[in-house]
Amino acid sequence: MKKLTDKFGRQITYLRLAVTDRCNLRCQYCMPAQGIDIVDRHDLLSYKEMYRITRVLSELGVNKVRLTGGEPFVRKDFINFLESLSFNNQLDQINITTNGALISNHISKLEELGIGTINLSLDTLKKEKFLKITRRDLFDKTMKTFEKLIASKLELKLNIVIQPKVNTDEILDFIELTKDKDIAVRFIEEMPFNGKGLRKTDEVWNLNRIYSEIEKIYKNITPIKDKKSSTSKNFRINNYKGTFGIIPAFTRTICNDCNRIRITATGMFKNCLFDDGVFNLRDFIRKGASDDELKQLFIDTVNQKPKNGFVAEANRKNKTISESMSTIGG
Ligand code: SAM
Ligand code: SF4
């Protein structure tokens, strides 16, 4: 089987696929209050197209898919799409990133489908602050999902975007969740995408700063040996059930072991989170490309994967990063 390998020897085994650009929240760091200009429905990849792209990639060695968005569950029939993907036995893992507000009734179905990890985005444990960050009053629904996920068989990771003067005071509360819950709490460095965030501050909360905040309180932290391609640096407080991690999304110290590609909801292929899209698959497919042509395109495009996120950013045609993370998929 031909494999997807770039010129730095990194093998691509992981696809992040955004199934929609729509979202039911308006997180401050992700998009402006009025939302983003969503594209016409016809310009989104159809499920059939997404299924085909995933199958072709799985024939090139991609064995893990993460479905994201926008909010994946706002797209009609998303569960049916998950079900069809679950029949692709070349995929070892189908994971989902979600804000959780719409899914408390779907947890048992997700278990039944053998979904791997759910990454639940939850930046605060406080109702009023949740409203401020997301601009939507959906805290109770999200917490209901959180509780149901903890009680389920699904592996749960919490994604917390660290926003200076907004939720840095809750870092230790999130760590305490790992005391008796077998979950992975992951703090993400905020990236300067479309949402301007709540930050009117010079404070920089990068990996080192987040870690030292935790280290001030906890003296019994053990590093966990990460999988090579892990995006987070992971740790455990001794005797705690769960783990915590920090994702250096902005300082980008993880690029050497990158194994992923991204496809946006409109079919834009991205070799890196920080590039501005290298190829529109939707148009290629709609012009009648065969599976072999698609495979060759993937092989050639992955070969050009930039060394790291800084190179990708420098190579952008459009120098300012202004797109919303909801169009990229995070
Ligand atoms: N709507 C889903 C959710 O929020 O989980 C999936 C899409 S969202 C774009 C994927 C991830 O990107 C979420 O964990 C979110 O917190 C993160 N994200 C969005 N904007 C970000 C930013 N400016 N900096 C860092 N992470 C961001
Ligand atoms: Fe929606 Fe996720 Fe962006 Fe929040 S981070 S606005 S939930 S896409």
C-alpha cells in the first residue's frame, strides 16, 4: 500500500475533518458575536463526498479520523454519517470534538457506534462565565453532557482554551476534576484567529506559564510518556485518576512529530493548521476525479507539507490569519 509521507519523513495517519462551518455557540476566541459568513449549503462537502475522501485516505494509511466543525452535531444526519464511517474497518479510531450542548441524548448511540474519544470543549465550570465566553446560555445542557460522558464508556478529554483574565483562575479547579475522574483535562494556548477573544491584556499564557501555575500548588506531578504524535504535554498528579495536559497550539513546539492533515467543511485541504489551504478537493471531486487521481493528489500535496507551523504561516498568500477556527475545525 502506498503511504502518505512528507519530505521530512513524517507519515500522515490522522485526518481532522470539519463536517460543517455552522455552530450553535459564538465563543469569543473563535468567532465574532454576529457569527461568521457561513457558506451556501451546496458549497459544503456532502456526506457522500466526505465518506469517499475518508475512504481514499484510509487506503493510504490514515487510520484515525477526528470529526469537528463548527459544531458537528448541528449538521443534520451527523449520526447517520458516523454510522456509515464506522463500517470502514481500515479506521482504528473515529473521534469527535464537540461543544456538547446538543448531544446529551446521543451518548448511548455514540457508545454503540464504537466512537473512540470525545473531546468536549468546556472553558469554565461557572454558568455566568460560560455565557460570557460562548455568548449562549447553554451551560446546563453542556454540563449534563459532561456528566453523562463521565458515566459512559467513552474516553473523555476536556479542551480548555486558556484566556488571560477570563479563566486562568480556574486552572486548579480543572486539575481537581482529575482527582476522582478518569478524564484528560487539556489546557490549550489561545491562538489569534477570527474571534478577538476577551483579552485586552498583555499577559501571555503559554505552556510554560500554565505549567508553572500548576507547579506552584502541586509538588507531586509525574510527566507521562506521550505518544510521539501527541499534541499535548501530559502529566498526572500522583494518585489522581485522571491526567492533565497542555497543548502548545500557538508556540508550536510539537510540529516535528505531526501526523495530521485537515480538511475544512468546504473541502479545502490543509497540510497545517496555520496554512491558508493548499487545494480544494470539493471542486476536484465535482469535476469527476477518479480515486486514483485523488490518491495521487494526496501523495503529492502531503509531500509539500511545511516543516512547521511557522513556515506554514510565512508561506500564506493571505498574511493575516483572519479565518475563524470554526471554518478550520481547530
Ligand atoms: N465546536 C466544536 C468545539 O468547540 O469543540 C468543534 C470545533 S472547535 C473550532 C475545535 C476546538 O478549537 C475547540 O476545542 C475550541 O476550543 C478550539 N479553538 C477555537 N478557537 C480557538 C482559538 N482561537 N485558540 C485555541 N483554540 C481554539
Ligand atoms: Fe463553536 Fe467550537 Fe468555535 Fe465555540 S469553539 S464557536 S463551539 S466552533
